[in-house]
Amino acid sequence: MIYLTRRERFNAAHKLWNLDWSDEENKAVFGKCANENWHGHNYQLFVTVKGEIKPETGYIVDLKELSVVINEEVVEKLDHKNINLDVPFMKGKLASTENLAVAIWNQIENRVADLGCQLHCVKLTETENNYVEFYG
Amino acid sequence: MIYLTRRERFNAAHKLWNLDWSDEENKAVFGKCANENWHGHNYQLFVTVKGEIKPETGYIVDLKELSVVINEEVVEKLDHKNINLDVPFMKGKLASTENLAVAIWNQIENRVADLGCQLHCVKLTETENNYVEFYG
Amino acid sequence: MIYLTRRERFNAAHKLWNLDWSDEENKAVFGKCANENWHGHNYQLFVTVKGEIKPETGYIVDLKELSVVINEEVVEKLDHKNINLDVPFMKGKLASTENLAVAIWNQIENRVADLGCQLHCVKLTETENNYVEFYG
Amino acid sequence: MIYLTRRERFNAAHKLWNLDWSDEENKAVFGKCANENWHGHNYQLFVTVKGEIKPETGYIVDLKELSVVINEEVVEKLDHKNINLDVPFMKGKLASTENLAVAIWNQIENRVADLGCQLHCVKLTETENNYVEFYG
Amino acid sequence: MIYLTRRERFNAAHKLWNLDWSDEENKAVFGKCANENWHGHNYQLFVTVKGEIKPETGYIVDLKELSVVINEEVVEKLDHKNINLDVPFMKGKLASTENLAVAIWNQIENRVADLGCQLHCVKLTETENNYVEFYG
Amino acid sequence: MIYLTRRERFNAAHKLWNLDWSDEENKAVFGKCANENWHGHNYQLFVTVKGEIKPETGYIVDLKELSVVINEEVVEKLDHKNINLDVPFMKGKLASTENLAVAIWNQIENRVADLGCQLHCVKLTETENNYVEFYG
């Protein structure tokens, strides 16, 4: 068993906002992250898969194929988008890094399995000072 | 003469949008950067000042004082904001990295001079793959 | 279960020195790290916590609160200090990265639990070429 | 139990090439990575060991000794070399990052044990966008 | 006048080898960089252009167009190639970082001018410890 | 004319302290940087030289020779040292980044000239948020 990680990037806008709360409650809890007109980030996404090395290629999986999956299911849907408004798979969810990491896992888990390996970790970096890891 | 650089950071939303153009023209020219619901970035700002070393402190300028100026005039007005909607000094300007760097220069030039040194360069990094430098 | 990491930084002086040994022994074992007049580092501290996502915030824990804990218990006591001389929680301990990581764990474990999540890992980077991880 | 990681670097040429396949098959599977005249990378190697902290040094292991092992067994054999042609321990193996990480593990496992700690992970970074981890 | 920089990357093999010298002379001068079977690097290329900001776009130049020029003239010809053997514009030149930076300048200078701005600097990073800058 | 930069690193302790001032004055001006028992940094030093490319090597200067000069004149005298107490060429000078950059320039200027090129810039990074550049 060996682990392979691919980094992809996307730039998106969001705000932390609970639709069940008043403006005051949102600002009290989320502070500047609840700025009504949004703010944004350069997100870095690290997808780690695990599997056996295939002897004829030396690969767990072809990185190009893994990259296609991540781009089709995640990057194209998030890059230069508003996470709260434009992203079907985040509809109705609070746009936190935690929720986004879990949603990204769900977007790619089956398609990674179709490549003959297993999704191990989704790591999502929001700033140089914070990131989230989800292992399913 | 010696040069001193201070890095500060802010996370903001924007879109590239010329208010004199139709939606189609904006999308044709700016592509995904014209997403109507915004996108965003982790901006890194590098402010370089120049001056003589003061013999009693070994400083060109006290970094804490330079940081206060940059934070008061730039970071507090941009961090967790929408550059197109929330930032008085960007009002009526296209929210490109180039225009933002020039506007930041104008925000701090005089206050840097009040600290006893001279503003030399404003460098603004939008992604790991592009940045702008303005020397006045 | 999801994992969240916060990075904080501090700059400190130290030397590797066993008080039970002679100068010669210290220099033989620790080499240049035993320079009598100290040396120092820009330490990077990565604190990882784990927990369930709270549905009303999308958070494991509020990063601002986690940052307050790390700053009060660790950063304020280490930043711009001498690890061997100035830091009560390192008193009597060899100022190695390993010992420092364990001591930082002990400083914050209970206060992290009070925030409603669980401390998972303390990672401490001393240079770009070495770091230590402690999982309790 | 605590974990210590040492980073080392080497610059090497390679190509992905299965000797049992025709040129066409190699190019179909490996694409530009099968360029006949080679290409190359700045590899970063992160070796993580685990063990108990020795009370008289505060160390799991002396980093200088760990670095000697990695340099003698790995870096000197790979740095400024062709992985396919010049490296005895890669003879007959496809020069993928996965195979290289496993081979590096085998090169150092026993010598790390001789230092009084246990090899935990070999992480090998090929580009800023991909890396492999092997835990034995 | 404002400056804009675009980063691109390529991975290539090379050796430092003067064809007029014997093997012994090459090895005496270039050391391990003269390994006969090549070695390689992850090169980072920073192309800086200068010009006036166009009021209708806020751009010096469209980064996408600049990126196309760099990719067509430089990256596609160097990425996953052998600099000594595969790159027409390096034919007959020693494959040093200095010579490569000058050759890249010559590859793109006119096409950058066609975009309505002026080439200012080609910066080429070979490892994390060395880079070259050429200003024409 | 082309520019070549070499990065070297050193880890050192220091404090900002004007020997002509009282403790109170030092603490009022330098704040936590005046901690009596020192603090420290991982300094990064970037030395830029300029010159013509020598046709037989493709080099401005042999990086190995430049590295020897920087190590002999700077790194060996600063690494794992106390800048205020242990470094002859900083004797009697305030241990600011500005003063250290100028002193490093003076240490290497002539020896760089002996290598057949010209010293262009000494850049010294103290933390990820501040650095100094000196051009003589």
C-alpha cells in the first residue's frame, strides 16, 4: 500500500452565513468572515489516494487521470465561482472549509474508485495559516 | 541607501468588470474573471521603503510603525471585503491587480514619508503565478 | 470526524545543553547547537484538532478561539524569548524540538478540550529541513 | 512515541519507460514522461522516524547521524544522476515516484534501526503538485 | 509604468558539457553537473513585462495572452525535454541557467512586444538555492 | 550583463540593544526585540552578483566558488552564533537586519570581485514578513 497526492488550486468567493440566523447573529459569530458582499481565497486542494503499485506502470494511478477527475468534479465547479451561490454541490450548506472538504470528498470518492485506487484524504488549505483534512 | 520590505496579507473578493460594457463584452474580455457572483484571492502585499540607516536604532524605519500604516490604510479596508463594492479608494476603478497596486501606493505614499523614509515599491501577488510591481 | 490545523509562529533563542554534563561533553554531543551564547530559530507551530462539524456553524471549532488558546498558552510565552531561560514550562528540560513539542501539547491539551474538540497533533518546524510531530 | 522528519534534496534525470513495451506503447501510456532523451526533477525527500525521546539529549535520534545515513544511502546515489541508468538500487525498476519511494525505504530501513529509532515514512515530492508517501 | 510577472514551470534534463573539451576537463570544471547520463531540474520561469495600464481593462496585458506566448515559445519546447539534445533554440549552447535565460529572452521578446507591452526581465530558478535574471 | 543569485541560510540569536541607552529606553524603542536573554531567527541570505557570461562555461561565476566565499566570510561566522556577542564583524554595531546586510556586503565585496564578477545585492530575510536589500 502506497499513498499518492495531487495538488490542484481554485480561487473562489464565499461568506460564512447561516441562513436561519439574523444579520446580527451572523456577524456576532462569524465576524469579518460574514462580510455581506463576500470575500475570497486562493484554495489549495490536496487529494491523497492509496493503492498497490501496478508493476507494468510503476503507478498507483495515472496522475493525469486523477487530475481529470478532480478538475471535472471539483475545480471547474469552484474556480472563479461564489461557493455560496454558484456551486450546486454546496447548495444549502454553510460555506466553511470543513463542509467544503467533506463535499469535495463526496464529489470524487466514486470516480477515484473507478480509477482502481481508493480515496484516502481530502486536504483543503484556505490560507497559509489554516487547513482541514477529511479521511471519509 | 538601503531597502526594507514588509509583507502583509488580505483576503478579498472581486470581479473584473467594465461598467461601460455589456455582460457579453465583459465575459468575452475577462473570461472567468468576470463571474457575476464574484471570486476571490489571498492577496500578498509587499511594501518596500528606502532610506538611510538611523545610527541609534539601526533602522530605516520601525517595522511596527510601517505595519500600522499599511494596516490602517490598506489591510483594514481590503481584508474580508469586496474590492468592487466595499473599498472607497477603488470606487469607479476596474478591480485589476494593476489598478489595486497603484491605488495602494496612493493610500500610503504620504504616510510612509511621515515616517522619515520613502516609498519605493508596492508589489501585489494575486496568485502563486502572477504579481504586479509599481514604483510610483 | 474531521481535522483542522492552525499555524502560528514564534522566534526564539535556545541552545542544546545538558546541565549534568561538562562543556566538553555538551560540545561533543550537540556540536554547534551547544554554542554558549545561544542561537535561534523562526519556529512554525501547527496545531491539529479533531471533532465533529457543528451544523449551525460548519466549524469543528472557531479558529479565532483556537488561535487565542495557542497564543496565550504558547506563543506569548515563547516569542522573542530564550527557551532555556525565559519559559516556565520548559524549566529543567533540554530545549530540543522534541521536548518543546511535548511541552506545547501539555500546555494546550485541556484548553483545546474546553473548546469542544480534541487535540490531535502538535507539529513543530525548527528549520526548513526538520520538524517534529507529537500525537500525545 | 514522537516523530521526527528530515528533509534532503536531490536533482536527477529519468524517464518513465517499460522495457517490455514498444516505443509506441510507452508513449501512449506515459506521454511526455516517456521523452526518449530524458527529463528531470528537483526531488525533495522527507524521511520520518519514530521513537522515544532520550532524556539525556532530548533527541529521538541525532539529526546529523540521520542525515549521514540518508546522504550515504540515497542522496549520493541519486543526486545529479540518471535514475534509470546510474542507480544500482533502481536497476530493472520503472523509475516512477512510487517505485523510487519504496526503493529508498529499503535503502535506509536497517540503517535507521541501527540509530536506535524506527523508520516511519518516506515521502518523496517530484513537483509542487505531486508526491508519494510509503509507510513500509 | 507598471510591471507584471507571470510564473510558468518546466521540468527538463541537462548536463553542463563543453563539446570542445575532453571528458576530464568537463568533469574537472563542472563536477557532478557533468554527469554523462544527465540530471534534471524543476525550473521556474518568471517573465516580467512593463507598460501602461489600459484604462478599459485595467491591464498592462492580458495574462492569458502572455501565458500563451510563454507556453508556445518556451514551455512546450523545454518541458519534459533534454535541454542539450531536444531544444532547437539551445543548439550549440552550453546548457547553463545563464545561457538558458538569455535564450528564453530571445524567444519571447518580439512576441511580447506584439502584445503591446515590453519585456523587462526573464528570471529562471534552477533550484531553491540559485536563480538567474536577465534584463536584455 | 546578467545577474546570478545564491541563497545561503544561517540560524542565529540576537537582540536589538543600544549600549548607550538604559534598559527602559531600549525596551521602549525595541519592544520584544530587546528581550534581555535574546531571541533568534532562521535568516535567509540571497547574494546577487552580475557579470558577463563566460563562453567556455556558460557561467558568470562558478556557483560552488561563490558559495565557498559566502560560507567562509559569512555563514561560518554567523550560523549558530549570537550576532551581538560572537561575530567580530558586527562588534559595536546594533544587530538590526539593516546593519547586518551592510556588514555582510563589506565581508564579501572584495572576494566576489576576485571571482571575476561584481557584487550587486545582498538581500537578508529575517522572517517571512520582512527583509532588507542593500546595493552598496
